[in-house]
Amino acid sequence: MRVLITGATGFIGSHLIEELHKKGYQLRCLVRKTSNPVWIKHLPIDYMYGDLFDEQALRKAVEGMDYIYHLAGLTKAKTKAEYFQANHVATRNLLEAVNVVNPKPRRFVHVSSQAAVGPSMNGVAVDERTPFHPITAYGRSKMEAEKECLKMMDSLAITITRPPAVYGPRDKDVFEFFNAMNKGLQPMIGFNNKTVSLIHVRDLVNGIILAGEHPKSIGQTYFISSERFYNWREVGEITARIMDKKVFRIRVPEFGVYTIAGFSELVGLLSHKPVLLNFEKARDIVQDAWTCSIAKAKKELEFREALTLEDGIKNTVQWYREQGWLK
């Protein structure tokens, strides 16, 4: 089977491509010449150089592919326009190229995000029937990308997957949590126990592939996540035990998060790169719950996590230490 992956050099994409290689698939990646393939350079890959705004490169990349896994996009940007260009417009461009050059792939798998739907509503975990209610520009851009997929479902075999928060080796976002824990500090946002769905990247990519290959999943959307919901105190306790650290927990009021984000954005004006914490990210992390149900994926795909939270954190911490990210 011939497979095209966009976003293959990224955190989730690099793990996905390793799993597809284990299955014996012929791999093709659409990458920029400036991309760093450090995690996948050992694999036999047909590199197609270009981007999702180059019509000729897109058509050449999708030609003859049996499966197309679309992971490329932006999770951090300095402007709202950048999110919509990289997540919405890019997805539309790729779908149009597939429809013209390769209209009968076995599957087009779009990897979206829970952010496209939004946080839990009134304490109830979101599922595939929950109306879109994104709260950030990133979430809205992912929602619009999903809507492009929905428009094409009558003509293309499309499956949408939605991960929640993802952690594991190579991740740089949730790493900041592990880095703080390693220094003996766990910031706790607000004064209630906020809950979240979490999934280790290894379980996520297995779920993405399962959704992409299952005959029942054509034209469907699935949350691929943990079955359990976790609060950050519990996650911190497990992490501290695995790291063998004594950790001091500090409560940061929600207005304090917005204050820090404001200062961060001011500093960010002097940089070409997006800041780690801005007002939009602050809006995300002050929510009481980011939980999603995987009942549909369990029932229709028989999806199950292989790693417990403890095993996943052990695996992640060990990798960070081996790489020298945690000392």
C-alpha cells in the first residue's frame, strides 16, 4: 500500500510514519526543504518537496496514493490569519488536489483536534454529536478544516479523527509540564480540579491507523483518546512518583493566567516566533474540563488504549532523560 503523510516530521506525524513503516507500507511525505526530518531520516521515504499551497507539488504528491494521512498544520501562530491559512485553507487545497488527481483513494484521514469542537459543556464530555463551539482561533481554524472534509464526503472516502491533549516522546508542548515537575513545581490553574482527556502518542497513532483502515469508518468522525478522564493533581502525583521528586503545588488564579499571558504577548511583539502562553492559550487552560468520549471508537472500531497513564508517563520521562531534555 502506498501512503502519503503530511506533517510527517512533526511530533505525531513522525510516530505515525514509524507505525506505517512497521506495517510494510510504501511511504511518501510532503515536506518543505527547510523541514527537519531528524526523527524519520532512518526510514525509507519518498520525499516530495513542496507545501500545501503549491498546486503542482500537491497533485504530484497525491497521485497514485492508496492512503492519505493529513496531519500538517499550525498549533501556534502569531496571528489568527496564520491559523486559518495553515489549517483551513491548506486542508481545502489538499482535498481539491486529491479530488482532481486521485479521486478514489482507499481513504483520506484528516487528523483534527478536540479544539475544533471545544471544551466540555456543563461538565459533560463532548462526543461526535456535540455541536461545534470552539473557543480559540486555532479551534475555529480546525473546525473549518473539518467542514471542508464534510463537504467532500460524498465524493471521497474520508475519515476524521480528533485527538485531545497528546503527550509522549518528541513532544515539546506538554513537555513544559514535565520540565516544571522536574524542577519540583506544579502550577495548578484555578481553585477547582480541572479534568482532561489525555492520550499517549503511541496509542493515538494506532487509533488513527485503525480509523483509517476500518471499513465502517468511511464518512465518520471519531475521538481517539483515553477512556478515563484525569485531573491535573492526579497526573502530577503519578509524575512526581515516577520522577522521584518532591513537588510543590502552587495555585495560579485564572485572572493570573490572563495577566501572565498579557505580559507574554507584549514580549512576543519583539519576536518573530509565537509565544508559549498568549490570551488564546490562556482561554484554553482556564476551562474546567477538556474531556471527550471514545464510546463511538470503542463500539465501531474496537479501539482500546494499550498504555496506562502511569506506563505512558514512564515511557515519556525516560525518553526525555535519555535525550537530555530533563536532567
